[in-house]
Amino acid sequence: MKNTRSLLTLACLGLLAASAGAQQGLRPPGSTRGVGITDIMRAGPRLAAPAAPRASAPAGPAVQRAAEFIVALVNSEPITNTEVQSRVATVLRDNPEAERMPRAEVTKIVLERLIAERAQLQLAKESGINVDEVAIDQAEQTVARQNEVSVEELRRRLAADGLTREQFRRDLRNELMLTRLRDREVASQVKVSDAEAEQFLQDQRSGTPAVATAPNLNLAHVLVAVPENATAAQVAAAQQKAQGIAQRARAGEDFAKLAQDLSDSPDRANGGALGMRSADRYPPLFVEAVQSTAVNGIADPIRSGAGFHVLKVLAKAQPGVGDATVTQTQVRHILLRNDPKRSTAQAVAQLAEFKTRVQAGTAEFAGLARDNSQDASASQGGDLGWSRPGQFVPEFEEAMNRLAPGQISDPVVSRFGVHLIQVVARRDAKLSQSEQREAARAALRERKLDEAFITWAQEVRARAYVEYREPPN
């Protein structure tokens, strides 16, 4: 299974970067945006997506069970040898870079990362941060969806890799807690002035940016799925089918129609279009495949854990440049905030009932939003206007991007409450001057948040009492 790493658990390469104090490895690209007119705007750094097993990888040999003993205490809470060795095995399995390092060095890095994590989790608990089962359910569903498998299949593949459902959900809970803690502790400290945003724009236009930014890409794809444990003949047939689709697209056939008719991906209804977003918010495999592909060009089919992808480049643009074009979404929502008198499950049930009423024609979305939504958009019937990529928190944006115009989401749990989302329309448009300034502000804010997060994480680690016991082995 291809690990898209776009939601909420640790990235193994991030583990390695974190060891040297560069804990920005924990943050996926495009994750930090300022709080704007609503509380669904991005509010701070988040972690990368759950490491899911790869569909095409055969089950590895059984790992010899490590001896169990305590290797370190973090404020009297133990870290065991088994925990360290399990994390080391994951790092070595998933990252060629780590495989080239001495195992002892990887082990030391992993232990330090676990100490930092444990200190932050303790702080989250002391701060009263909780994550309920509904939020974990949604995170699990998102991982499955991003890997283009069912939740049941995800669990089966995790089990085949030696990770139980309980362990996986515990990891999801921890990462959600850490994300919410970092949002609260770090995001409020970061400010970007108008002068800084304007200078950023000038640097981008002159071609000498002071802050490196990934280009924006709009890609479309056709997925030819490859089943797990596929035979060589099945793989070859899927590859041949993908190559045939690429040839048809290059010959002038409508790519959107090919995606609708032939793709095995859930986004086929949108013609396979993935939307304009920063390149670092696409899977690296996709970005590498289209580096030398011109706009409207078709890349050679590439293989992921899900199967073979045929990619078309719909647009490329540098953020902050005046002629940049992005996919904008007109969206509205109903927000029910976290409330001691109403559980998350109750809010989900209420919003699900609202969705049923709207779809049955017995209520209007805007009217329900005016009467029930608990944010500033209620007076506008929940209308949030036209949004650009990266404007909202990841949970909201991921759900929004899966909707076609007119569709309504299932209830979506975010750090601010539970949302019901409706996409009104989409368009590709050039950013106005004010929108360019806000995009520049967001890019600068992301850089500052990276720096602030590193400092904050070091401070949390320094405050923790750490006692080293036996070295892990």
C-alpha cells in the first residue's frame, strides 16, 4: 500500500531529522496556516500520515522478539526496549536512507524521538487535551481512503505487517493529541507582518525568493489497481492497461472521460482531477513523475502500492506570482462546536440528520446553518466564500476536496468541532492582489511555524526529567 503520509501519524524519515533537533520532519508540507475568518482555517503544524503497509510488498520475515526491559524514564514514565526496537524496525523497513546508516545510530535517534514524543504527550494530557473515538474512527477512515482500500482491508494489511488495530488506533490517538497540543502552544505565537508578505511577493516576482516554496500543481490521474499478492501476469496486465490509457490520452482522447470510464480511484467522478495545490502536498512519487512533463502533458505510468497511475499535468504555477492560477472552491458548512453538554457522537448524529433532511428536500442547507451553526458564517447561511488550497485545516479540506459541486459530506470531526460541508462550486482562477498577499502570508507563516515548533519542542524536552537505563538492543 502506498503510504501517502498526509494525515496524522509519524513519518519515519521525520524520526531521523528530529534526532538532531530538526523536528520539522514531523510536519507535512502545507500544514500551517493562520486562523482567519472562521475556526476551520489552518491553525498550526500537524504530523504526517499513518504509515500504512504497502500493498505490493510481500510479508517480511518474522522479527525476533526483543528482550523486554526499560531503556529510559521520561518523568517517571518508562520507554521499553520493545518500543524502541519496534520503531527501529519500521524505520529500517520503510526508508532506504535509514538502511544505509549504522543500526546503533538509528536506534539512538529513535530513542531520542520517543523521549520527545513522550514528553509532549504528557504535556497534552496535563493540558486536558482529549481525543474521542469518533475522531479516531475518522482518522482511520482517512488513512484507508488515501491508500484507496476499505477500512477492513487496511486493518488486514496492518495485521499482516504485525500491527494490531489497537496499536494503530493508539498511534492515531497520540498523533491527534500531539497535533492539537502543537496547534495550541505554537500557532498563537507566530505573526507575519504586511511588510514581510509584500517582500515575499516581490522576491517571488523577481525570481530570487528568500524563502523556497514548492510550485503549485494541478494533476489528474487514472488508477489501474493492482490487487494485493498479484501474480506477475496480473501486474503485467495492469501495466499494459495503464500504458494503453497513456497512449490514448497522448493521442488526444479526453483525459477526464478516460478517468471516469477506466479509473479505479474514487475521484474518477471528477475526471481524476486532484486540484491545484502545492507540490509538497502531493505524494512525492507523483511530483517526481511530472517534473519534466509540460502542462497538458501525460507522464509515463508509475507504480505505487495501489497500482499503476497515469498522470496528466493540468497546470503548474509558482505561488505568489501574479499570473498564478489555483483551483478555488466555494463552500459552506454547519459547525457544532465541542461542548461538554453534547458529545462528539451526538453532534455527528445531529449533523447526519441535517444531511438527510437536506437530501430529502425537507430543509435547506443555508437555513439549517443560520439556525444551528456555531461560527461567524451562520448569518451567511454557512457560506465561507471562495477558498484557495491550504486555507482550511487538513481535516476539513480533505473532506471538501472529495466533494463534487452540490454534494454534502458526512459529518467531519476537526479540532474545532464537527462540520457538515457542502461544496457549491469550483473554478480555476488567478489570485487577486489581496489573495496573493494572503498566500504569501501563509507561506511565510509556515516557515516561521517550523522554526517556532523546533524551539518549542526543544523546550518541552529540556523541561522533562529523563533517566537513561540500559541501552536498547
